[in-house]
Amino acid sequence: MSEQRRGFLFGLSAFVVWGLFPLYWKLLDDTGAVELLAHRIFWSMVTIAGLVAVRRRFPQLKAVWADPVRRWWLVLAAVLITFNWGTFIWGVTNGHVVETSLGYFVTPLFTVMLGVIVLSERLRPAQWTALGIAGVAVLALAIDYGRPPWIALILTASFGTYGLAKKKAGAPAIEGMAIETAVVAPVALGVIVALALRGDGTVVAHGWWYTALVMVSGSVTALPLLLFGAAATRISLITLGMLQYITPVMQFAFGVLLYHEAMPPMRWAGFALVWLALVVLTWDGLAHRRRRLALAASASAA
């Protein structure tokens, strides 16, 4: 099997696993989002620590931590991904799976906007058009919900900014995640202990299988990240970008078809506008890539 084909399968697997997350967290909705988040962080730290030990990555981990620029970007990334994980868990366990999917549909558009605001990038007309359509979509959804779609907006902003922080840190996947989880794990452990001492901890109150499900949240979190990292080194960003839509499509389907969340006409219209904006953005990206390849070929021939 070629490296490119392996990369495609790694990427496909990563986004399918992320798409299945609502099914996993729904199994644990007898526990509050804060307690679940604390356990997810703690067991993720345990899982990644095991990977660092098995793969003998301590020297690389120490080198990343010793670099102050990388370290502080990863600290910021840790805070952002904590907000993202907590919001996603709360949304899924409280019956807002469709709105969580909206957050990941909008993320590519937010990333483009972030490039303008933070990196002073210049947008092409089609990209401005996509952002304008997305703005109208958010307004339509706010009218439908009777409030801004806060769950989707927090997921979008936290994950989009997390991507920027990770890009700035430039750390390998395992070392980066090891530092991120280590930064917030003491707080997570404190929450778990405090809830247990107060008698409010619920994870061990629902049987051994429920406790085991919570404990594997670290592996469930780490697996798609490792698959994604393996894919990113083998396939183009265009292919990776196209694959990323698998996750919100699956989550949207679960919310509508499996959990029967309400989708009144205005909400359908809002989602349709988001999908239209993504079509425009994707078409422009592919067209821009073709133009660049044609120019490069012409320059090479000359």
C-alpha cells in the first residue's frame, strides 16, 4: 500500500472516530459535563504519558518544554482545548448534538477570518463571499434559536484558535498533547478529588462498565489525534481539508436522525447557508490550487 493511500485511510479513520463522539458521550450522560471533562483530561494525560514512555520520547518532550515560545503557545492551546472539550461534552449530553455539528461546520470559515485578523492575510473575493454568507447564516440561526448559537460559536472559536496556537507552537503531536494535558491535569484531578470528597462524584456510582467507559476516554481522545497526525504527514492539506467535513456531517446526522433534535424551517435555512458558504470556500480553494500549479508548471517550462 502506498504512503498516500495509507495517509488517506489514517485521515478517514480519524474523522470517522471524531464523528462517532456523540454516541460515546451520550453513553455517559448520567455524569455532569464538568466531571466528565475532568476525567477526560486526566485519563488523556495518563494515556499520553504511557505513549511517551513506550516510545521513549522524554528527551523530545524536555526539549519542547525548554523552549519558552513553544511552551507558552502550548499552555494557551491547553486552555483552549479544555473549553472546546467541555463545551462539546455539555452540548452532547444536554441534547444539542446538531448545534455542536454546526460549530465544526463553521470552523473552516472562522479559520479564514482568523487569518485576516491575526496574520493579516488578504482574502480573495470568493472567500469574502463565503464569510458574508456564513454571517447571514449565523444571524438566521440566532433568530431561530432565540439566542446566538453559543455552543457552536464557542466550539468554532476555541478549536479555530487552538489550531492557530498549535501552528505557532510547532510541536510534534505526542509531545504537544503531553504538555497540554499536563498543564490542566492538576486542576482536573483536583475537581475529581473534590467531587469525591463531597460525595458528588458519579462515575463510580453506575457500575464497573460505566467507570471503564470513562477511563477509556483518554484512549478515545488520543486515537484520532494520532491518526490525524499520521495522515497530515502523508497527504495534502486539500485532501485533509475535504475529509474534515466527515465529522460534522456524521454528528448532524446523529442529531437529526438518531436523537430526533428539532429542525424547524429557519434552522434548515441557516444550515443550508453554512453549507453553501463551505461549497464556495472549497471551490475557491481548489480553483486557487489549480491556478498555482498551472503557474508553477509554466514557470518550470520557461
